[in-house]
Amino acid sequence: MVVLDGIMMGPTHCAFEGCTRVFCEVHEAFYGACCRVQECTNMKKQGTQACNNHQEEWKRFQSTRNTSHHAGEQLPWNTVRPRNVQPHDEQQSPNNKVKNYFTPGKFYCVETICAPCGVVIAWTKFEGAESPSNIMKFLEEVFPTEESRPDYVCIDKACLVLRYLLNEARREQWDTWKKTTRFSVDSYHYTNHRVKDFLCRIFCNPAPLDGSAPNLVVTDVDNNGNPYLKRAFNTQACEQLNAWLGGFESTLKKMTPSNFDWFLHTMLFYHSKNVIDRQARRRRQEANGMEVEEDVAENDNFPAEDIVL
């Protein structure tokens, strides 16, 4: 099993639509002297980023920007721009068309693939949205062959990804994935949309009791000797990782794109190394009959009945 999830953070990139290059010299050479308002080819006025016809828009932008740049000032009369957060269980809505290029673009989120123990397998940045197409592209880059693909992929948008693959236009893609992999929703989000979503309830259950995925549910014994069912894997590994990564957001958002990539990759490397070291220490303690300390990422040891029924 692998677990996927995204956290809304990311560096800037070229402002022009569809271009994710950093400090894009191509668009600067072609449009650097032009007005930065969408579809305007007039020359921009000196000292500004807009032509004479769009000076009012430039002034509004400057006014808004100056207000938002008062670091630490959260005054009642200072408006806060809401971020376009994509709900995990709803189809992606079309992005509003960019009206101007006054500021650079920004990556929507950082997406990670983790093992249930918490070790990070891969990460990338998504532009625009955490869409099913971006998710599948990422999965196919990390797992390019059928032999390399995991038996289970757990993500809060599993039902959307499944619908995306079931589309007739992607029949060939689905035919290859259905032979190796089952998509399931993580345990935290499953309770929110299993009732209203028949496809999700039947095919994306993280702990089914009908025998369709026996590897996902195991029997354990509580302190009183009573058997109970629990999930075999920690389906919230990425949620736990993102809670840790969120502590670095204030530092990361001030970095250049290259420093962002280096810092994030380094932190994820040390995080994974720490998880592996603690697992090795846990095994040594068990072998020596010592009391085992709490692991880095505990399985979500909730009875499966509480989630399925």
C-alpha cells in the first residue's frame, strides 16, 4: 500500500498561463515590455506594469498589495483574500482565468507518496489543482510498470480518481491499473462521503468486511483478551506528515523555488531516515524483550466495524 495526500504550499513560477518555469526568460523576452494585463499588447508605462489604458487596474493592484504586505498586522479593516481550496470529495471546478500578470504564478500544493509507516517514497508540486489527472500522472511517473505498482493506493480523492479512470476516453489506462491496484479513501475522509457516494462506498472502503480486500483488515486481541477487527495499515500517514510539514510553511513561502525544492527534499529525507531508524530500534527492543516505545506512525487502530457499518 501507498498513501497520497497534498498540502497547500509551494513556490512561485512564471506568471503566464500554462508555464511553470522559474524566472521564464522566454516570456520575458517576448512580453517584457508589454502591458501585463491579459490579452493587451500595448507597451507598458515606464515605472509600472501596465499601459496607459490599464493604469487604474495597476493602481488597484498596488493598493491591495501594499495593504497585504504589512507583516504581522491582522487588522479588522484589512481584507484577507480567501484561497481557492479544492474540496477533497468534489469535482474540480474550472480555475478563474488570470486577468493580469502583475504577480508570478504559484504552485497549488506539494503532493507526497508515503508508505503506511511514514517513509516518503516520492514528492512533487502540482500546478492549478490536486486533480485526478495530476494524481494519475504522478502515480505513473513513480510506478511506470505493472510490476512496480502497489496493490493499494489510498488517497482522500480515491472516488474521483476512480471515476476519472472509468471514463470511456481513459479505458486503456484503467485496464492496466485495475489488474494491479485498488484505490481506497483514507479512514478519516471516508466517513464524510461514503453515504452519499455509492461508488466510493462499494469500491473505495479502506476496511471492507465483505472479504473483497482481506489484507486491509486484521484481527487483534485487546487487553482483556477479546478479539476485535482493526485496519492493517495506517491510512493517515500523509496527513500526519503534512501536519509536521505545515510547521515549516512560514519559512518555505519566503524561499526561492530552488531553495524550496532543496529544503523540502532534505527535510523529507531526514524524516524518512528518522522513521527507518526508529523502526530498527523497535525491532531490537522486541528481540531483546524490552518495553517497546511508541512508533513514529501508529496504525489507525480503530475497530473496522465503527467505520464500515
